[in-house]
Amino acid sequence: GCSKEDDETTPIQNTISNLDSDLYGHWRSSNYNMVLSSNGQFVYWIDNSGLSDNGGEWWVEGNTLVLFGNNYNIGGYYSVNGSNLSWDDRSWTKN
């Protein structure tokens, strides 16, 4: 009954809690685009290029932003200040 349903939903809630709400939104760095959603999903693409298209799950561990993608994974130290984000050796601006 109720307890079994609660057990099944717990892992999902734990995953989504490891997000930084300051990162929600559409970020741009030159022709790079990254959308980080509050449901823990991301989309990543480069304008006019299909080579780096990616999507999947994202989360934060300490000061590390992780994109766990369907095509490839990226992780690295991040620093966010309002609409400015430093991550993956790039400066990003919230679109």
C-alpha cells in the first residue's frame, strides 16, 4: 500500500535534491548552449553543429557540476554569480 509507494519515490527525490537552483535556465557561452532544468534534466548543444548535441541528467556534488549525458559526460568545478557562470573552462551567461 502506501509504504511501498513511498519507498519507490524516495530515490527520485534524493537525486533531484542535489541541484543548485542558481543554475536553472538557459546558459550560453559563445555558440555553446546548455539548459539546466529544475527536474534534473539537461540539454546541451552548439549552434549550427550537431556534433556536441547531448541530453540527460545533471546534478551538483559540492562545487562540481556534472552532466550525465546520453552521448557523453562532463564534470568540473563551477562558480555561479547571478547570471554569470564559470564552468568547463568557459564563461557562461544566462540567456
